[in-house]
Amino acid sequence: MADPTYPLFPIFAFLGFILALVPFPWHLQAWNAGTCIFMVWASLASLIQFVDSIFWHDNAINKAPIWCDISTKFIVGAGVGIPAASACISRRLYTIASTSYVTVSARERRRAIYIDVTIGVGIPVVVMLLHYVVQGHRFNILGDIGCVPTIFNTPLAYPLVYMWPPLLGCVSFVYSALTLRAFWVRRMQFRDVVCKSSSMTLSRYFRLLLLASIDMACNVPLTVLNMYINNDGVTMSPWVSWANTHYNFSHVEQIPSILWRTNRAFVVSAELGRWIFPCCALIFFALFGFAEEARKHYSALFWSIAKKLGFSKPEPSAVKQKIFSFVRASNNTHTIDHDVLPPYSLPKPVHYNNLDSFATSGGSLHDIDLEKAGISPTFTNTSFSSDDSHLSPFGQEFALSPLSPDVRPSSEDTQAEHRIVISDEHPPSRPPTPSLVVGNAAPSIPAFHRPFSPPSICPVSSLDEECRGSILITVHTEKTDTH
């Protein structure tokens, strides 16, 4: 029968073997014994499952008995070592959360490491040795899976082998629950407590807490389920003697996949027993392989390889300068969004040195050069009575004559060079709001004035449309003869 998990399982197992060891260097540098033990057990167990799934794909032949002897013992130890490492992690998290100080001295740190190694490595090794007591024969080979350990179903097997994973899971459960309680009680000063540890950050603490919580939620139920499926329908034999248990010990049971896949419960147990190790490795990498410290190590590794290829890492100051220049240029292109005119230099005023250009009002105004005079032409209107003179800003009437040819700018003005400096393209600004000019005497609003326009300073006759918008100025000059 074809394996439905091939080649998916070998790929996941190999990734678990590689990725689980990626965070190992900086966790070892920080002396996090629990996490290092977890990584080693999960990674090596994934490697064993990867090799077995390749060599025993579509067969159940005893190709490598020595490999099977070693790998089956290690699988027994890994089944206990991963829960033991989780218990070490939970214990350390509880120690940090429940006390006002963190282990900082070298002596206390070594003591904590010894305890973690005893739990995470010592207990699994002891279980591996005790497994031989209830090992009925050498090992079994399942087609598509590979070598699996065998345990004689006797009452002595439960305290020696079966009880350790759920027991350590319960210990981890208790420590995790106490850690959550301590965190809730001391949540206000929790950051300060965690940061007292030189090798522990708040982000790493919560990642470890999440890992312990996942183990707390999955370890005990899955272990109990696997134990139940493996022993369901199997008669429990009494412990008679050592010789009785190890009779024909060299026997190797070879079961093709076409046989064991017919039992659905056994399929669940067998697949669960091998998928658990790559899953633990990938979960650990997902929690710690993308942290800030991991990204720093990835960057250092990348540039160390790039340096051998001839590439050099840019200086941080140069990179910051480029980023600052880019941001400053971007800000300059987007901050001009107000109606503010660009810088403008005013030209010097033109001084006229001849007053002969002003003549009497008898002259015609039709020949005025508007570009030179700068004032709109007006026409004398005789319809204005002398009574309206009080509305003029001057005491008498004035009129503007054509510009005299004698009027010329001074030499200083002709040499002046006028410049308009525009810093950047700018949208046209809104014209200023005109202010209302009030004359000396408040005029009376005529009846023909439009209701929504400001009142005129001088009343404009409705009969003369040409005079609207103009100013009438008349200049009277008198010459007195002196004798």
C-alpha cells in the first residue's frame, strides 16, 4: 500500500532537523539549558525519522540492525526528553516570575544549569536504560515508517517507561499555571523583574511561556491517547522473570504497510508517534527563529559570506545619511502645500525729475501711454456738479496729462537690474481680500446701488456708464507775475 504522506513527511522531518538547530548558538551563549536541550532532542529525533522514512519506504526489510538498535533507544529517550525540557523551561519561567531577583552569580547559574541538565538529559537516559527491563525483543520494523521500539505489555512497563511523559507534562502544566498566576499578580513590575536577567528579555520570556503552554495543552492528552491505542486489545501479561521477558530477544518483527494500515487506530498511533518530533522542531523555530536576536545573527552570517565573495557591508553612518537625505528630500517636495509666495525682490522705484509733465486739464487724455503712465484713462465728465467736490480726497479737481517726453528714469534706475528669484514651482496663490476704504465723509448710498456690493466712495451716475471705475483728477496751475 502506497504511503500517502510520502514525500511530505521526509521534507518536514528534514526541515525540522535543520531549523530546530538554527537558534541553538545564541541560546547556548545565553546559557538557556532548557531550550538547548529541547532543540537537541527535537532535531535529532527528526533526523532519525527522516532517515527511516527514506530507507524503509515501501519495504520492511531489516537493512540496518545496528542503526535500528541505536535509533529505537533514542526515540524512547526523545519521547521523555522533550517533555522534560519543557518542564525545565516552565520551571525557569516560574522562578523569574515569582521572585524579585534573578540568578546572576556564576555559582547560582551553574547550579541552575545542573538542575536543568539533570531533568532534561538525566531522566531520559535513565528511562532509556529502564526500557531494556521491559523490552520483549530487539525492535520492530514497520513498512514506510522504519524502526520502532518494542515494549512488553506488563504492569512493570507503566512505572518504568509509560508514566514519564504524562508525569513530566503534569509538572510542566503546574509550573505554567503558577507562572501565569505570578504574572497576573505582578504584572505592573513584571518588565523590571524580567529585565534583571542578563540573558532574558520580555519578548523571549513570552515566547518561552507560549512554548510551555503549547506543551502543557498537547503533551498529556496525546501521550495518554497514544498509550491507550498501543495497548488496546493487547492482553496484559504478568511479570514472571527476566528470562521470561527476554526470551528470544534477537527476534525482529517485520510488518509491511499493507498489513498495519488496515487497522485505523494503529495508523493514527504510528503516524502520531513520528509526526510529533518534526512538529515540535518547527514550532520551536516559529517561535524563536524570527526574533530580533535571530535576525541580527542572520545579518551577521549573510555579510560574513558576502565578505568572502568580495562584498563589504556599508557603514551604518552612511546608510543613515542616505536615509536622512531621502527623507529630507521627500519632505521638501511635499511640505509646500500652502499659499505662500516664493521669494521676490522688489525693483527700485522710478524717480521722475521733471514736473512739467503735469499740464492743465485742457489737454486731451486720449493720447496717454497706459504702459508708461500706469493709470487707467479717464474722461472729464461735466455732469458732476461743484457740490460733489467734498467727496474727492483732494480739495480741488485734478486731471492727468500725457507723459512728457522729458520724463526719463535716472541713470541709477536704468542701470538697476531687477531679478525675480523663484525657489520652486508653486501653484498660484489666492488674491488678498480687498479692504473697505472709508472716505472722509460717509457717502449716502444711492437708490440705484446694488444690494450685495460694497458702497461706492463717490456716487456714480447711472446715466454715464463710461465713468464707472475711473478717477477724475484735474490740476489747476496759476502763475503769478512779479514785478
